[in-house]
Amino acid sequence: GAGVSQSPSNKVTEKGKDVELRCDPISGHTALYWYRQRLGQGLEFLIYFQGNSAPDKSGLPSDRFSAERTGESVSTLTIQRTQQEDSAVYLCASSYVGGGNTGELFFGEGSRLTVL
Amino acid sequence: AQSVTQLDSHVSVSEGTPVLLRCNYSSSYSPSLFWYVQHPNKGLQLLLKYTSAATLVKGINGFEAEFKKSETSFHLTKPSAHMSDAAEYFCVVSFPRLTFGTGTRLQVTL
């Protein structure tokens, strides 16, 4: 596609429910990131996928959070047993990394999660 | 390990005066460095990037940044602020993955 696509754009859920957020990166982009941005705050790194390497999960805040990526395509971020503090905008970004080049990040519009 | 520090969480300038947003980094390797901007209720947009070519990098909307290896800095500047520059600015360092600073909120007053 032309850009990074995220769905859903908005999600309201009840505390304790599981949610799944989807990211469709730009075709050919080898790197994919998930970030979280709480209201009025900066970007919090969650997880990084690069090609077929083991993902960097160092930013996941708890074992309720997990993410998968199939090859260099779609990624899903799953939050189990959601809590109110999980309310945030979840941003996905992709870039092309290759030949020593660390390219520009292209961001999706984000998925706004509200946990009641 | 790499890290990036934005020295000011909030900067306020008058319209027409210069802007300076400070960023220092640490990296074991020669990094690529970026500045991103996020306007209220908008997505993140790349302002400029440094990738070991010219040390003075020009970006969009009149912004520029200078890479100073001796000072491990990559400060963002603009000669004359405009009201439309009010936004959140993020300094980013890469290698092997992109790491964001905590952001600087730029306020522009009349």
C-alpha cells in the first residue's frame, strides 16, 4: 500500500478484555516498530522487528503485551486483560533497513485504545 | 548502548525569534540522527535526517540541525519562529534500532 495502515483507528473496550491491533507496513520495509503514546507524553518504545531476526521486545511493559509479525508483512499487537493504564495511542512505523542504511520511519495514523 | 537526551521538555519563544531545541546522544557506532515533529492531533512527520554526509542538515519548514561529533549533539534550529511551528519535537538516534527522545514541546507566542 501507499503508507502504513493501522486498524482499528479507535477501540473502546472494557477492563479485562483482550484487544488486538493490526499494522500493515509499507511493502518492502524490513523494519517494523510499535510505540505507545499516552496523552500529552512522548513515544514509548514497545517492540522492534527487523527482517527474520529475533524481535527486540525490551519495551513491552508486561507479559500482557505480545506482538507477532509474519515475515516482512503484517504485525499484530495483542494486549490481554486490558487495564485502564493501557489507554493510549498505539503507533506502528516501518522503515527500510539494508546495506547499512537506516531509513526514515513512516508512521501509521495510530490506533487509539480506550479502556473503560 | 545508545541513548538520546532532549535537554528541554518545554521551550517557549516569541514569533520571529530564533528557535533552539537541544539534543545529545550516545552511541557506540556512527549513528544516523533524525528530528521528527508532531503537531497536535496529527501524525509524526520527518523534519530532517543526518546520515554521515554533510554535518549541517537542512530540513523542511526552514529548520536545520548540525551534527557535532565532539559534543555528541544534534541541536535543531530555526532563525525565525512561526506560530505554525508550535508542536512536539522528537530527536531520534539509530543503530541498530531507532530510539526516541522524550520530546520537546515548542510554544510560540505573539
